[in-house]
Amino acid sequence: KMTNSETNEKDSTLLIISDNHRTNEKSKIGTEYETRSTIADINNQQFVSSVTFKAMVVFQIFAYGSYSVLVHLCEKNGKIEFSSTTMNFILELTKLLFSLNAFLCCPSTTTSVHSSALTLRTVIRHSLPYSIPAILYFINNNLAVHMQLQMDPTSYQILSNFKILTTAILYRIIMKQYLNKIKWLSLVLLFAGGLSYSLGASRSSASKFLSSTTPSSLSVSSSGIVIGEMYIHPLGIPMITIYCILSGLAGVYNEWILKKYYLESLNMQNIYLYTYGTIFNFIPAFYSQSPTSILSIESAFKGFSIYTWLIILTQTLNGLFMSVVIKHSSNITRLFVISFSVIVTTLLKIFFSKGARKKL
């Protein structure tokens, strides 16, 4: 028969063995996680240096630069014929389908450490953080379409550079990443250039309005003053300000989520994001249809042209490529893309302007 002291000693021994076992298991999991993180970092550095990554960045420059020009090509009599909510719904749905196809056909080895234990409830809870950037992108995408009526493509592209500064500030606050003095100086100079442009355009508009006597060089409407091919209506300034703030916040927050769950499949992360995006865009797209034609495909796609479908195609690829760039690089790379896209916008605007003159 065992004494009380022997029993207590045996229990203590069992507890020590159990604690050591749990410690070893945690250490093993931690070592496995660190090993996978190291391998992921090495693969990440190799991918950023690859031709594929650079090709994605080049395509994004073209996609960003062509967006404003393509929207203007969809205009008829100064109005956008298609529904922006319908277009953005199709855009988000297309990105979701691309992500689902990639996830099913090309399963990633960099899945979550706890993926085997995921349940439907856990998946929903895990996906909730992705709803925040989805809401921000939903607001911004619709705002970007209607904002085109307030300014010409070049003005939009130059003023949209304001999001370079907002993104950099939010990147420093949210990601807690250090930017050296040279980077801050270049960002401030870029911001000052955009501000000088907008103020100069406004003053030039006012002076032309007061002094010009040639109707061919100046036209006045209830919404603003148009000088030649460059114009900014008063409503365009607050719209571009909101757009730049939300764009920076959405981009930085999205990067924070993608890197917080870095070992999770990017395709799975995109599925989370674009599922919410599809839901948010479906609601206004559905209710924007008239009750008599709510199930009519012809009504839903009213005003769509080849340029509308080009917007959907380029922006779908742009969104998918951007998630790759943000996860494997940073929003700073995205800022360079935005900067260089001004050149593309200007060249496309000149090209289509010459084409229009030849037709006339």
C-alpha cells in the first residue's frame, strides 16, 4: 500500500512528464513554423527578382494608366452609359472565379499551419478581417468611375498621385515600417507637384474665364470650366481627396492582412477578399435595376461596350497581380506603379486624341 507522500511524488512525476511532453510538442510546432517561414522568405526573395514578378509590375503600370482613358471612351454626351455598380460586381465576380480556379487547379503548399482543423465557423471568422478592405475597395471603385466626369484623364492620373502620400503615411502608422529621409523627401516633392498642378489648373481656369473671348478655347457649363482638353470641376477636388485616403487605407490594411497570415495560400486569401467584394457589389447592382427588368440581362448590361469589357479584363488582372505584389513586396512598389502610370495615361490620351481628329 502506497503512502500519501509516495502518491504525491508519483503525481508530481506524471505532471512533470506531461509538461515536458507539451513543451516538446510546442517546440516542435514552433521549429516547424520557423523552418517554413525561412523557406517562404527565401522563395519570396527569389520570386521578387524573377521575370514573372517584373512582368506583373509592368502590366499594372499599363492597367492603372489605361483605366481613366477607357472610362472616358465609354462616355456618350458627357455621361457614362453603363452602371458602375454592375461593372464592379462583374469585376469582383471575375476575380473571385479566377481565384477559385487557381486554388482548385494549383493548390499551394504554403497553407495555414492550422488548415486541417478549420471548420465552416472558423473559416467565416477567419475571413471577417478581409471584409474591411472589401468595403473600402467597393466604395473606391464606384467613386473612381463617377469621378471621371469631374476631370480629364491626365488630371485624374496626376491628382490620384495624392494617394502616394496618404499610402506612405498609413504604411508608416499601420505597418510600422521605417522610411528614410530620401524616400520621404521624394514623396513630399511628388505630393507638392500634384498640389501645384491642381491649384495651377484652378487659377488658370478662373483667369481664362475672365479674360478669354474665344469660345473655341473655352466652354462654360453649370458644373465647371473646360479649357481645351484639360479640366477639373469643383466637385472633383473633394472626390479625389476621399478617393486617395480610402485607396491608401485599403491598400495598407490589405497588405497587413496578407502578411499577418503569410503562410496561408494567396489564392485562399483572395477568395476571402473577393467573396466579400462580390457580395457588397451585388446588392447595389441588383437594386439599381428597374423592377420590370430586374431579371433582364439586356438591362443589366445596358451601355456596355468593348471598352467596358477591356476595363473589366485589365482591372481583374490588375487586382490579382496587385495582391501578389503587395504580399511578396510592399505598398511602396505599388506607389511606383501609380507614379509611372501617368506616362501611360498621357501617351494613350495623345493616341486616342489623334485617332479622333483623323475620323473628323
